[in-house]
Amino acid sequence: MASSRGTARDRGSEPSPGQRRIAGFAAVGVTLAVAFAVATGTSQASENCDGLDAAVGNNLAFIADQLVFPDELTEARIANRQAVIDQLEQRRAAAGCTGEVEVPDADPNAALNGGAAENCAGLDGAVRNNLAFIDGQRRNPDAQSEARIANRQAVIDLLEDRRTLAGCTDEVTLTPGG
């Protein structure tokens, strides 16, 4: 006696409602996985190894200048710069940067400006750049935004210390549109 239960082949390859449901869930799962992978990949793209390497190099150059042309604030400036470098190294590691950043030579022209004095305009620009990054993370948050914002806020705090040591008095705010 033949079975009354047929297979999909017997019914003309028409999938059952259960099979359609499973296929639908699988499609949604794949779509979500791809969206997550793209979002994770694009959020990591915001950390540029070349930029991070340059920032570390700039801070190393500043420290080298301070060692060649010390003054009464050298120790505090070096401590601040080292803390910034530590933060940058954490960001380099998180971004997968593997290149070694070399210590550049001291700037022989730094003595002309009373040693490696801080530049308020440069410090203000660095604060603004970090504020813009934080603003972008708040506007378009992802799973890493909270950690990135905390990291950038720590950098801003160090920059503010450097601004104080340099005698910078203007308030730095994020300008509309950037």
C-alpha cells in the first residue's frame, strides 16, 4: 500500500510552509550577519593607521625636542605627551596597526621659539578634531562608540592640561558643521 505522505519531489518540488519559514529565517539571519560585518568593518575604518602613526610620531618628536631643549615645564609636558602616546598606542592596537613608529630627530629650529613650546592653535585644532570624532560617534553609535568616546575624552583631558601649561586661554568648542 502506498503512503499518502508525499515528498517535495512527489508534489512537484514545491517547498512546504515549514521549509519556506526556515528559508526565510535563514535569509534574515544572513542579512543581519552581513549588515553587522559591514557596520563593524566600517566603524574600524575610522581609525587610520597612517594617521595614528603620524600622531605618535609627532608626540615622540615633541618629547625629543623637550629633551634637547628642556625648560621648567619639560617634565610635565613629557608626562602629558607620554599619556597621549599610551592612548594612541591603544587605538593603534585596536585598529590592527602593526608598523613600528620611529623616534624622529629633535627639531633644530625649536630653540628659536624658546624650546619646544606648545602651539595653542595646534592644541586647539587637536581638541576640535577629538570633539568632532566624539560628535560623530554620538550621531552614529555602534558597539564600540562608548569605548571610543571615553578614549577620545581622555585625550581631550590631556590636551586641556597641555593647553593650560602653554597658557592657552581661549575656549575650544566644536564649530557647527565640523
